Amino acid sequence: MSEAVIKCENVYKIFGTNAQKMLQEANGNVDAKTFQENGCIVGVNDASFEVSKGEMLVVMGLSGSGKSTLLRCISRLTDATGGKIFIEGQDLLKLNNKELINLRRNKMGMVFQSFALLPHKTVVENIAFPLQIKGIKTEDSISKAMDMVKLVGLDGRENYFPRELSGGQQQRVGIARSLAVEPDIWFLDEPFSALDPLIRKEMQDEFLRLQEKLQKTIMFITHDFDEALKLADRIAIMKDGIIEQLDTPANIVLNPATEYVKKFTEEVPREKVLTIEDVMDKTNSESSDLKVLKDEIIENVAEKILTQEKSVSVIDQDNKIVGSINPSKIIQTVFGGRKSNS
Amino acid sequence: MDIIKKYPKVFQWLFLLAVFFALCFAIDVPETYKFIRGQAEFVKDPNQSTFVFLGKEVRYYAFDVFWRLPPLLGWLPIWINDSLFFLMNEWMPMEFWNEDTQEFKTRPLLLQISRNLTAFMTFLIELIREILLGGLETIVAFTSWDFIDAYPWAELPGLPWTIVAAGFAILSYKLSGKGLAIFAGLTMVYISIFGQWKPSMQTLSFILVAAPLSFAFGLGLGIAAFKSKRVEKALYPILLVMQTMPQYAVLVPALVLFGVGDHAAVIITMVVAVPPMILLTLLGLRAIPPEVIEAGRMSGCTNWQLMFKVLIPTARRDILIGVNQVIMVCFSMAVISAFIGAKGLGFNLLLALNQLNIGLALEAGLCISLIAILLDKMSLAWANKQIDYFGNLTFYQRNKNLIFFGGAFIIGILLAYAGSFYFKEGFNYLFEVPHNKGISTADFWNKGVDWIFETFFVYIKAFNTWLIQDVLQPMRALYLRMPAVATLVLVVGAGYLIGGIRSALVVCALTLFIALSPWWDRALVTTYMATFGVIISCIIGFTVGTLCFQNKNSAKFMLGVCDIFQTFPSFVYLIPVMMLFGITDTSVLIAVIVYATIPATRYTIEGLRSVPAGLHDAATMSGVNKFQRLTKIEFPLAFPHMMLGLNQTIVFALFMVIIGAFIGTEDLGQYILKALSDKNGAGIGLTLGICVAFIGLIFDNLIRTYVGKRKKHLGID
């Protein structure tokens, strides 16, 4: 794995007047209940993880689980109560105001659930806003913003005001604005939650297309497990401020660490999430002529495999056989998997 | 016992009332008691008691403490007065350079500051006034009288009225559209041809100075309060008191600090106009979604950039509503400030009312009302106007209005020039129609008033006598019959039952302040007049509001009417009632009722409207008829909002009762009016103002606490 762009070590965020003192006394053993009795609310409880360059970490949790608080700690919109956060090796909590502003102006971009556009600026002015804040000349910032308008497919609407756009279009502006300064780190706080299901799907695809092109380091917050599975390289599932499990989508579906995580995975259609590699046998048994790529999603190749009677060879990109898969295994995964795995 | 358990609140209230009445009957009226103990501090009388506090001797008529508390705060007005005098005339004398005499002169610091401030304000007002009306003070301020003598052309000529009228019309067009532009134009033409141009422009120049200054201070303080909890906490009590303080009362201290004239009025207007601006700035900034602030931060804004590029533009509408409020307060102050010698429409109105020239008063009043509506509509249009994109417009399209104004300017000057040939003798009507040289309808109105008086005199007189003898006098006697202790028990008990111990303590403190001041009796009279006004207003307001609500169009129409009436400065309401009922308590009460009915009606309609449509449908589907829906669904849900209306009604009524002193009533207002003409009046005026504000705050506290609880209970916000 390449070097960590975001690194959190034992991050705590506790709301309340004497949070700092209580955290010190708790000695790393924070119990939400005792804190609540003393008038403190635990937002993030002992979060440690890394996000490496070009990786997309999706933080998933229901409302009140502390996912947004965690994101705000990492973007330092609020100060973490305890722990350490490193952004590209810099200790975030030690930065002074000026350094922090500098970091935000050059390295970070953020997209918000409610779009958070400035109502008095047009599309292109909204997108150019972070650039103008930086002090870039008006023409340069506008021409750069126009590139962004094209990137998110809003050309022709650049002189509209936010009030004249639909939700999906507004979020495109939000995305373009967050990308205008060409940040390395991209925070998205439930960016698609306020959109209709159809628009949401369209935006997710668009988002994946953008990420393919841009390869940013991403922290993506969502309360939608399906969305997390669709987008993530790795998923962190949070509950009551604690990260319950942090793993790849396939591992979370196959091996949920806690009862809570399992509740989410039960309803998930496995064939849409798992790849052949996740369910294949590593051993190479007798096989038919058909070969499938190990990175294929099961759903896409299930029909082909099911026409075979014998096992099917699994190959990697270099056409090397790495394992095999029996049609019965496919049937088991798709239909019986839920019970047999639980 | 079961009944008590079922309705515990009702029994608590009944018990409270029982205690109250028991106290009322148990405590006899002292034999020596006469209504209003006179101005004890000015009269020497062997029957008086005295005490000395902080070196001030307070004289008063002593009664049984259960009947009337001794005025232990009697030293407060004297003390305020003396402190002010000391600060102004003796504190920190310093050497100051005097321009006129070219030498150093010793002056107390505060006096010097006040004089400089005054001079600055005078300069600003004169500058704008002379741009509008012409004059030479401004030029003289920069040069000297000799300079003007040598170069008479340097005198500012003033703008021809045609140009100002065109300017208003074009600005209205830009802000709102054709309708408002026509209204603005007609208003200006009306003002001009009826000869009210000069006072109107004087009033306008007053607003043009007071409003921007108030806006700047209000915005600044609002931002400070938004940023720091401590500032907000410090400002909060002042804001609260200023909301219920009659504008009339603050005039008195202004008189002492800054003297007589427009400058003093501008400064004191700022004191009154800044609080609503602070409140609306705070409201606007608070209403910004947190994500917008975060978006600004993540874009890398410094604090400064965040405030001026993100927060203020986002809160634009609320801030501009604040501007609207500021303008309206300034305008109403501009009228009332006539009492301390501000020139303009208010001065004319005051003069006409003093001479009982109802016709002239009506004309001035009409002008005031028209300008009030115009200013209100223009500033509201500004607030509601959405920003347009004009990057792709041509130069002409972008600057169309400016070009038109330029054209109007040239035409206006040409017209005025042409006029100077046409009207060779006398006045150039195309330049300015001089005061009272325009068309006047005063005679017509005066005759009308005479006719009304002659025709209906018997009926009006009969009504008047009946009202005063059979309703007002007994009611007043009842209020005065209350022993102070009984009143305290009632008010504090109500506070406790409504809002618990906290509310009880607040209310108790407020009431005690009034009871310990020398003006408890007067405060009772003020309260009785306000109570009478409020009861009638509420009956009218709730009935009219409910009736109008039955039909969408009539509701809308009624709200529009309320909007318009609310913009009129309260003083204007005295004109028609004086016209009909002459100088009596009845006139004041009718003015109170008319004025206070506005919020009662408005809040009733708004409250009923705010009942969610879903509930409406649900009720209809359960098969209720119209009347059932009103009583079972709409009234209970709208009740909290209607109570807020009651709160406003009380404040409006108090304001009007106080201003009614001008006609002659026996309450606190009359003392404020007296204080205005007393060189030692500052302390009295201020204390009286605080007393009135506290009466308002007592009700405010009780009602708001109740509404808050009720809303929580109903789950609406």
C-alpha cells in the first residue's frame, strides 16, 4: 500500500463543557453512557484508520452514528477532543489558523448534503468562489471555473442562479466547486442523500466516472449501505461513534464482524457485490473450456457459468489460471448464501 | 376533590384570584389618600415624609405599606439628573482648541464630545438638506461667510422638485416595477402641489442621515453579537427594554445631552432604530444553514472573507428587512422628534394640532402617511428583489435607469430654467412650490370638521359622557382601588403559575421597580387605559380576523390593510380622533383602539393561516362542519400565535396611551410630556420611560412564557 494521505490515531470527539477533562480521566476507555450522565455526548469514539493515496473510503452509518462528526474532525471544521490526525504527514491539530486556511485552499475540497451553494452567486461564480478567495485574478478563476462547469456537464447553465437549478444540478455545482482548486483530498458528506433515487444513481455513476479520471483521495459519508458497496474501495461502518468494522465491501458482506454489521449485509444481493475471486476455490480442479476473469462481478457471469456442468477456470489479467469455480457455488452464493453464511 | 385533581390549574388560578380579592377588601383606602399625590418632589408640605439616600432628599406622602409602597426609588430620577449634569458640566474639564476665538478653552470632556457630535450631525443633515432644498451652510462650513458674500453663485441651488420626483419614480421602477413607480411619482407630485415640499424634504434628509448610520451601527453590533455570546448577553436586556420603551420617552434624555434640534433627534433616533437592526441581523445570520458556513470555511475563507463574502450576502434578505425596519423607525421618530425641535412634516403636524387646525394637520398627516407607505414599499421591494445576472447585457441595458435619471435631471433643470421666465413674478413653481403656497384643502377639511361637530355634536357628546362616566371612571377607580400588595400578589402569582419560579421572580422585580418609583398611581392609570384599549382591540381584531380568514381574498386584503396602517407613525392617528372627539380621554382611547387593533387582526389571520393544510383536510374528512373546524381545530392551534398578537397589541396600546398625553391624559405619558419642558426632566423622563417599558415587559414575559410552553405542548414551532 502506498503512503497514507489521511491518518487518524485514536481520534475522539466529545461534546460538552468539560469534555477535555473527562476524556483525560477516562484514560482511553470511553463509555458513552457514563459520559452522557455527566452531560457530555460522545460523537467519535477512538477512531483509528488510514486512507492511502487514490483510495476511496466510505464511512457508513445511520444518523447520529458520528460519521459526519468524524469527517468534520478530519477537515477540522470542529476540533477533535483527543487523538491525532495527520494529513500527508502534517499534524492537523497543530496547524495554526493561517496554515489551516492554506491547507484548505490548496489540498481539500468538500461537498455537502444540502449543496451549500451561495444564493447570490451564479453557477460559475459559485465554482470560482474558492479560487477568488485564494486571490486568483477574476478572468483566470472564471476560465478555470468554466472548465469545471464542462467537467460536470453544466455547460449552458453557467449563468444560472442556484435557485433556478434542480437538486441534481445544484449538487453538480457543489462538486465542481469542491474540485475547482484541484485538491488532493476530497470530502463528500452525504452528497447524494437529498436527491431522488433516479438522479442519485445517475450522480453515482457520474461520480465514479470522475474519480476514474481524477484519482483523488476520498472520504465519502453515506447512510446508504448500497451506495457504500457500489462506490467504496473500503467501507467503515460506524455506530455510536465507534467504527464497528473497516474492510473491503466483499469482506464486509462475507464476514460481518458484529451483529450490527450483519443486519446491513443480510439484505444485500451478494451477486451484485462479490467478485468471482471472493467465492472461487483456490485449488484447480477439472474444468470446462469456459474461463472467467477473477475481477468479474458474479451477476455478470453467473448465467454463463450456470450453463456449464463442470467447474469453470478462473483467470487473472495475465490469463493465468488462479482457481476454479463450481456452478453449485454460484447457486449457493446467490440463493442460499444468506443462511449458510450466517 | 376529584374535580380539583382534574383541573389543577383552574383551581390554582381561582385560589390566586381569591387571595387577590381578599387582600383588596381587607386593606382599606386610607383617609388621606387622594388620587395622585402630586409631584411630591416639587411641593413642600408638612404632611410629607422624607428620607435621604445617596445624598438626595426624597419627599413623599406616606401610606400604609400594604396600600402603597413608599417610593424608595424616588431618588433615582434626581440622581440620574444630577449625574448627567455633573458629567456634562463638571466631569473631566480639559483644554480644547476653539476655532472661532483661536484660543484654548476649558470645557468638560463630555460636553465637548456632545458638541462635536452635534456639530457633525448638523453638518450631515445640512449637507443633504441643501442638496435637496438649496442653502449655503455647507459651503460656509468649508469656507467662510466672506467667501459667500464674494461669490454668491457658490450657494447650493437645491434640486428642482421634478428631478427628485423623477428620481423616486425611477428608483421605484428599478426596485419593483411600474406600479410602485407610478405610486412614487404621484406621491411626489401630490406633496409638491399641496405645498408640503420643503417639510417633506427636511424629513427625508433627516431619514437619509439617521437610517444609514443606524444601519451601520446595527449591522456592526449584530455581527458582534453573532460572533460572541458575551456581547449578545450584554445587549439582550437593552434590546428587550428598547422594544417596549415608548419612543416618546427617549426624547427627554436626548434633550439634555444634545440640546434641541435635528441633530439631537438624529442621535436619539439611532438609539431607537439600532435595536431592531441588531435583532434582524442576528436572526438572518443565525438562519444561515451551517453547511453554507462550512462550505465557506472549506473554501479557505479567512474570518473576514467568511463574514463579508459568505454570511452577509446569504443573510441578505433578513438584513434588508432590517433596513426596512430602520427606515420605518427613523421615519416615525422624525415625526415625533418634532417635540424636541426637529424640522419637517412632524413639526408642521405638531403646530397644526396645537392650533387645533385640523385641516392643516390632515394635510400634513396625509403626506406623512403617503411617504411612510412609499418608503415601506420601496425598502421591502429592495429586500425581496432577487439579484439578476447582468454579465451578458449591453451597456445600455445595464445602465438604463441611470441614463433615464440623467435625462430626467437635464429636463428638470431645463424646466426650472424655463419656469424662471414664465413665472417672472413670485415663485417659480417648476423649481419649488413654497410651503403653503400650493393648493390647500385645509379650509375644506376645517369646514367639514365644523359641520361634523355641529351636526353630530349632541350624539358625540352623549357618547362621550356615557363612556367617561359609566365605563372609564368606574374602571379607573377600580384600578386605583387595588392595594399595591394585592397587585403584587396577583402579578407574581400569575408569573408563578405560568412560568414557575423564574418567571415569578422576573415579573416581581419589574413590578417592584414601578411600585417603588414615585409614579405607581400614574402607572395604574396608564395600565387601565391600555387594558381598556387592549380588550376592545382584541374583541374587534379577533372577530375581524376570524371573519376575514373565511375567505382567501378578504384575508389577503385585510393583511394588506394592516400592512399599510402599521407603517403610519403613531402620531398620525391622533388627527382624525381629535377631529371627531376633540380633546378628551375618549379621543386617546379611540386612537389606542384603532392602533392596537392592527396587530390583533394581523396575528389572528396569520395564526389561523399557519394551521397546516394537512390537518385541515384531515378535519374535513372526519366530517366537521365549518364552525366545528374553527372551534376544535383552528382556534386551539392558532391560539399561541394569537397570544403573541395580544402581546403586540399591548405594546402598541401602551405606545399610543403615552403619546395620547399630547391630548391630555393623567397617566405616565403626561409626566413625560412635562419632563420634556423641564430642564431637570432627563431623569424623570428616563425613569418614566423605563416604567412604561416594564409594564410592557411584565405582560411580554408572561405571554411569551405561556406561548413557549403551549407551543411545546402542541409540538409546533
